[in-house]
Amino acid sequence: MGFIESSLVEEVDSAAKSCVFGVHKPVDTIVVLSAVETTSIPNGTAQHRALRNDETLARKLSARQLTMIALGGAIGTGLFLGSSLAIRLAGPAVIITYLIGAVIALLLMGALSEMAVAHPTAGSFGVYAELYVSHWAGFVVRYTYWAAQTIAIGGEATAAAIFCRWWFPNIPAWIWIVGFSVALIYVNARSVAYFGEFEYWFAMTKVVAIVLFIVFGLAALVGAGSAPAVGLGNFTADGGFMPNGFKGVWLALVFVVFSYIGTEIVAVTAGEAKDPEKAVPRAMKSMVGRLIVFYIAAISLLIGLIPWMQIQPGPDVTTSPFVKVFQAMHIPAAAHLVNFVVLTAALSSMNCNLYLSTRMLFSLARGGYAPAQLGKVSNNGTPVNSLLLSGLGLIIATMVALLYPESAYVYMFGIALFGGLFVWLMIFVTHLFFRKQWDPGRPLPVKMIGYPYTTILGIVFLSAILMTTLWVEGMQITLKVGLPWLAAISLAYLVWKQNNKSYSGNKPT
């Protein structure tokens, strides 16, 4: 096996190598390169440049925090608000849609955990795409994910404003967006340990709320206590269990898969995990299992408690379906409590998305693809500059909320959806390249079951869902915005590559 000798490398800033963003190659004045097996990593020096990210970030996240952060990132408006759009398409059969979404999420976690344990770094799947596919892939994946998460932050902020307006209908949405934005930027600017503990309890609130909803919902169905049983009639009322056929089940997957997007945060947090080899796979397994149980149980009860046609009568989302359940059951105090919980869920997911977009932008800067200032960290190990720029999505959310107060969430949802689906697709593609180039003499700590067939199945699923957005009302914007974005960011990469000759091809100097 070949090795790269440990050496000192001095990277000198050069004005002649400014890229399309008007920046230079990042300067890490003197960096010590440790011995790395070139048989397991395709590009030696590129590997060091890409994986140096986690050397400057503080490793302070525990396994319990990783699990709850992942749940917090996934359980958000996709379930508490977007689920109403899925129910409108599939009816009670949306339960099947959530099961299909669970299968896709499990496939993704299998591929991602394998790579995350091998390379625990803040850039995660963006770095893996650069190492094993191409520099173009690393560039596009990270910028697309950053943009999607930045827009998703705005979507979550818009959802939070919708929940608040249920209480205070006369207060404009933009005021809530600005207030929540300032608060969460402050939380993320603190140390990662502070963020981890804050998000742990944020996510715990959502988990406890879902468990209580399941318990009380089940009691209402079977008639526990003095109240009469709701029964199972709503599962087959108004057109039967599958009123729109399998077509409705499949179309609803566009909204349902968004409920699972966010689970990949575990791989990103690997760069700041205390013991990534143990913490990451443990967090992924427990998180996905709990997520599936929560989603299937919550949606089943939601369908069972009130007629599905009352949950989302129109294309615009104005109230959480979980709030509507308690309104229909004439329990006003409970409806207020649930609205508070879904507000907490939106803020928690917004908090996680802000963390994700910040780390991805930080990774781009450390890889030489963004201004060097964005790759610097504060005294407590937080990339504050990247954090502030990632707050751009909150400004966009404020503008959209002002221009389209009724349909703002659907627009933000569609734009963010493309980024999430494209990145998931590229994770599966990267996994194929990763396996082909990994040294067979080095056993992987975590292995995906059924490779390569399961990886290929994931690619097929996500490609089909992306195409399906063309036939879903309001979601045509997904590809209308997504494809031009890919073309623009690819052009940006070509300009960057032209101005950074030393990074060209798969053999950077």
C-alpha cells in the first residue's frame, strides 16, 4: 500500500488565482499532513484539503445530542404543515406513502452512514462527492444543499409565522419572521455544545408532543373514558381508503419525502461529534427507527380522527392539520397547546437548517470554493461569517411573506424540495463511486445491506420523484427553478475551474 509521507505544506495566497466569487484559495499558512493511505482515498492532497474542515471545529456533540438534533431536523413543518398537502392528494392511503418514504430514508441512511463513519467531516456528502466523483460534484452538491437549506430556513420561518397568526391574525407575518430569525442566529452563534443542548430540548418537546398525540388520539379512536369512540370509519369514508388510486399515493410522495429530508444532518454533525465511529451509526439507527414509528402512527391517527377531506380543502396552507383535529373535536385548550407545539417544531427545524447551511458554506470555504473569510471560526469554534450569510434565507422569507402572504409556504416548499431531492440523489451516486474506489483490504466499520442494488433503487426512487413534481399542483416550480439553478452553478464551477488551474480535473496539485 502506498502512503503519503507526513510533511509540512505551506499554502501561499495568490491574487492570480481568484475565483468567480472574487476570492482566493484559502490560506492555512502551515498545515501538517498526516499519513493517509492513497489506496483508500483517490486524491491524496485533495483529501487533506477537503477533510481538514473538522480540525478547526470543536468536537463537542454527544450521541444523545446527535440523535435528537437529527430528529429535530426531520420532524418539522413537513409533518406538521406539509402533511396536509399529502393527505389532499392521497386521502387515507397517505399512510402507504409514508411507508414508501420510510424505505427511501432507510436506504439513504445506509449509504450515508457508511461514508460518514469512514470520513467524519463537516462537509459530509459534499466532501465525499468531491473525493469520489469529481470536483464539479463536490462544488454543485455543497452549493445546492446550502441554497436549499437557506431557502428551507425561510420556509420554516414562514410556517412559524402562520402558526403565530392563528393566535394573532392582525400581526403581519414578516414581524414574526424577523423576530425568530434574530433569536436563532444568536443561538447558532454560540458554541456548538450550546446549540446541541438547546436543540436537544427543542426536539424533545416535539417528540413528547407526538407521543402524547398518539396516546390521546388512540384513546379517542377506541373510546377510552366517557367520550364515545371515533372508530375506524374515517379510513374508508369519502371515496374509500384510496380515493385517488395509486396515482394519488405516488403524487403525495413529493410532499412526504420532504418530511424525511433533514435526517442527513447526522452526517454533517459527524465533523463535530465526540466519537463519530460509534456515535454516528448509533444516532442514525435510533433516529430513523423512531422517525418511522412517529410518522406512521401520527398520520394514521390524524386520518382516523377527522374526515380526510376536512384536513386540507384547498391548495393554500393556512393552519396545521393537527390543530384542525382538536378544533374538530371541540377541545379549544388542546388546539392552542398543539399550535404551540407545532410552532416549536418549526423553530427547531429552522434552527437545524441554519446549522446545516452554515456548516456547508464553511466546508465550501475550507475547500477553496467560497471566500476564505467564510472558513474562519470564532473563539468558541463557530463559523460566524458563514452563519450570517446563511441567514439570507430569512430575508428571502420576509420578502415572499410580504408579496404572497397566503401561498408563501408552498412556494418556499417547492424551491427547497429540489435541493433536498437532488442532494439525496447525489448521495446515492457518490456511494456507488465510494464503494468502487474503497480499498477492499480495509473493512468498513458500517456496511450498507444489499449493495449495489439498494443504492441503485435509491437512485431510481429519487429520479422518479423529481420528475413527478411536474404533475403535482404548485410543485412545478421545483424543476422550473432547480434545473436553471444547476445550469447556473455548473457554469460558475467552470469559471472557477478556469481561474484555479491547480484544482482542475481529479488530480489537484
